[in-house]
Amino acid sequence: MKNFDHYGYKRKQGRWKRWFLGLIALGVIGSLAILLGTFRTSSVASNVEQPLSEAEMVALIPKGRELALAGDCFGCHSRPNGEMGAGGVAIATPFGTVYSTNITPDKTYGIGSYTRADFHRALKDGIGKGKGNLYPAMPFVFTHVTTPADLDALYAYMMSIPAMAVPNAKNSGVFELPVRPFMNFWALLNFPDRKVVEDPERSAAWNRGAYLVEGLAHCGACHSPRNVMMGVEFSKSLQGGFVDNMAIPDITAAALANHGYTLADLTQYLATGVSKEGTSFAGMNTVTHFSTSQMQAQDVKAIATYLLTDRKGKLLSADVLPMPINEVSKLMDKGELAQGRNLYMAACAACHGEDGYGIPHVAPALKGNAIVEMSNPETLIAVVLNGLETTTYSHAERMYAMPGFKDRLNAQEIADLLTWLRAEWGGESVAVSPKSIAVINP
Ligand code: HEC
Ligand code: HEC
Ligand code: HEC
């Protein structure tokens, strides 16, 4: 048996082996090619190698300032109470912490030595001067769509702000290691060459809004789901995400209309951080505080117009709330929601009002509040457990802090309260279970 088979088997094994080694070699060569960036092509136009003249730079500053506000560059590149643009904000990922860098025109620590072309490469290709691949914590997958003319304006403005000699913080975790070349693999799978093309069928406001939301304003960085590699799932753009243990609302037109927003309310929410549908908090407060509340009114309205327009081009507006049905109405019949209502009156009504309309300058309305209306209750649970810090809004609006109820109400009580709250004012018919609270507050 053995003899009979000997050669044939050997030869066959040899063939398999060669085939297998060939495959590995191909894999290695392919990986090396990716690692070396063979498949990364620059989308930066060659004419940007030419520097801009002093006069051109000066003329572009005001336009650049507006774009920097839309891009929330300082929201991410300034520590609270730190120097503007000097970086140092920690961005935690499951793989370690990345710090935003100094983007003031300081020659040693900042981007003072960036040429016009270097700057275009950073925002369009995600390539940092002398660094190679930037980490996607810098939202270059979004800023990529920015036009060369607008990148010039941004560059001119960034070069005009005060230079700050603040050294950069050291990244931690895997980001301490020389892993930048490996981001080429990431880019191959997660950095599509998106473009925002002008749609002549739509209004100027819609087109401007599309360009900002899909680009510099990077709303999808939080509001779109991400895959296991933390890449943005553009096929589900703005349909809701998950950041910092918090469900981020769906902000597609239908969802916003369903949450009660009209064009005027949404514009107001973005421009001030406060509207009858709720206030901006957590990550969204950075956005309204540093970015949308500082932008020109027409750009904010353009963003709201784009968001509230559905795919067919129809501008949607506040829908009537759906009636709570099935599960909750059964509970209601059994009188099981009374406990939730009583708890609300005792714990929340003093600030949010007995009728849920809130109290001006004290606390926002909960009736029709978008957080109460989210079908996923995780954000609502997190707010009630942990509370919210006092937030300052634009135009000197200020509210109280929202206390956390972690130590005051148990899981069953919070579940009862929120089931009632969601049914009564949120049109949500699915009961909140004490188990889902224990998951967030083990
Ligand atoms: C969501 C947070 C965030 C926003 C918003 C953001 N950045 Fe960044 N940016 C980062 C992080 C983090 C890094 C560092 C990435 C790295 O080390 O690879 C970075 C790096 C950079 C760099 C490379 C600097 C260097 O060290 O070489 C430039 C240039 C830059 N950002 C400019 C901007 C501009 C201009 C805007 C506004 C249009 C902006 N960023 C908005 C987080 C952000
Ligand atoms: C001491 C006053 C106070 C009490 C009591 C209070 N809240 Fe709040 N609540 C606030 C304030 C102020 C905010 C806005 C905070 C911010 O945006 O930074 C807020 C925000 C919220 C939000 C987020 C909605 C939004 O648009 O900002 C929810 C949900 C909420 N409260 C629910 C409750 C519930 C449920 C209770 C009772 C268990 C409760 N609150 C008790 C003051 C209070
Ligand atoms: C850093 C993460 C982050 C970014 C970037 C971000 N958001 Fe948000 N957004 C949130 C969070 C968290 C909430 C939920 C808390 C709240 O309602 O304030 C939210 C809520 C909202 C809401 C309220 C929706 C509802 O139904 O309650 C709107 C509207 C919104 N965001 C619009 C935008 C727009 C427009 C942009 C881009 C200009 C943007 N967001 C960028 C984190 C973000």
C-alpha cells in the first residue's frame, strides 16, 4: 500500500505545497504592496504645489473661517480651556487613545511648515506631513469631499490664527507603535472616493447642506453606524450610530420629522442648541457649541434643509406622534403605568414640568423630546442614570444640570418611569425592561 502510493502521494503533496507557497507569496506581495501604499492614489490636484500669493491668502481668510466652523476643527483640536487649535483632545478607541494635534501655524509643534499641497493632502488624502497615514479619528473620510478652492480658503485661515508653541501629546495603546503604514489596509476597505456633486434639480440651500453635512461637518462620524474596523457604513448614512456607549439618533428626514422637527425648529436646534424637541448634550453639544451656533444663519438653514429633505426631494415636517399601542396599552389597562407616572411626578416634574413642557431656563421639554421618542431607549436610560452637566448654549441661554438617578431609583423604578414617559410623550410602545438598565448600570 505504502509503496504503491509513495510517489503519487509525494508528487501530489509537492504540487499542493507549491500551490500553497505560491498563494502565500502572492498574499505577502499583495500585502506589502498595500502596506507600501501602492493602491493609494492621491486625489490632490497637481496645481496646488504652487503656493498662493500673500494677497490671495488674505482674501480667503473670511471664507476659510466659516469652513473651519462648519468643520468643527477647534471642537476637536482644542482642549476645554486650552489654547485654540493647539490639540491634545483625547479620542479613545478600543485600540488605544489618539490625541488631536496642534494645528496652529507654529513651526515646531503645529502645521507652520505645511505647504498648501501638504494641507490638501491631510484633508483630502488623510496623509500628514512627515507622518504618513493619519488615523481616521481625524475625519478625513468626510473632509475628502471638500473642493480644492475651499481647502485653499481653510488653509489661508488656519495659517492666520495665532501660533501656539504647545507640544503634542503622546498617543497610547497600539497608536504608540509604528502602525501608520497598516492604515493602508484600513483605507482600502474604508476610505471610498466619495464625491458630492451639485444636483441641479434641488435648491441652492439643499446643495449647500449636502456639501457640508457629507463633508466638512462630518455629521455621519457620529450619526452613521460603523463596522468592526470603525469604518463608516456610508450605505446607512445618518441612520444612527453608537459613540461613547450612547446610541446616536437617526437624523434622516423621516426620523427627524417623526421626532417633531420642522425646518424652523431644526434650524433653531442647530443654531442655539435648544429647541422644543430638546437640547443638545454630550457629543452633540460640542457640535452646537463650537460649530453650528457659530456658523452663518444661511449655512445652518441649509444643513437643516438637507436633513429634512427625503430622497424624493420632499421637505418633511413634524409628523403626528404615533399612538402607543399593543404592549404598553396592555400595561395601561392593567394600571401598571401608574407607578411610572407617580415616580415622574416625584423625581422629574419639578424641573421638566407636570405636563412635560419643561421650564424655560431650567430644563427642556420632555413631551415630544427626540430622546424620549427614540425607539432605542439606551440614550434615555444613560441620561437618567448619569445625569448631564450644566451646558451653556449660545445667546447666553443656560440650563440647570440634570442630576443622575443612579443612586436614587432602582432598575425597576427607572424601567417603570421610562416606560410611562416613552408611552405618554414619546409615542413609544415597547416597554423598558429593568434588565436593559442593569446592562448599562451593572
Ligand atoms: C473629530 C475630531 C477632529 C475634527 C473635527 C478635526 N480633526 Fe484634525 N485631527 C484630529 C486628530 C485626532 C488628528 C491626529 C491624527 C493622527 O495623529 O493621525 C488630526 C490631525 C489633523 C492634521 C494633521 C496635523 C499633523 O499633526 O500633521 C490636520 C492638518 C488637521 N487635523 C486639520 C483639521 C482641520 C483643518 C479640521 C477642520 C476642518 C480638522 N482637522 C477637524 C481630529 C479632528
Ligand atoms: C434639577 C432639575 C432636573 C430634574 C429633577 C430632572 N431633570 Fe432631566 N434635565 C434637566 C436639565 C437642566 C436638562 C438639560 C441638560 C443639558 O442639556 O445639559 C435635562 C435633560 C434631560 C433629558 C435629555 C433631553 C434633552 O433634550 O436635553 C432627559 C431625557 C431628562 N432630562 C429626563 C429626566 C427624567 C426622566 C427625570 C426624572 C427621573 C429628570 N430628567 C429629572 C433637569 C432636571
Ligand atoms: C461627536 C458626535 C456628533 C457629531 C459629530 C454630530 N452629532 Fe448630532 N448628536 C450627537 C448626539 C450624542 C446626539 C444625542 C443627544 C442630543 O440630542 O443632543 C445628537 C443629536 C442630534 C440631533 C437631534 C436628533 C433628535 O432626533 O433628537 C440632531 C438634529 C443632530 N444631532 C444633528 C447633527 C448634525 C446636523 C451634525 C453635523 C453638523 C451632527 N449632529 C454631528 C452626536 C453628534
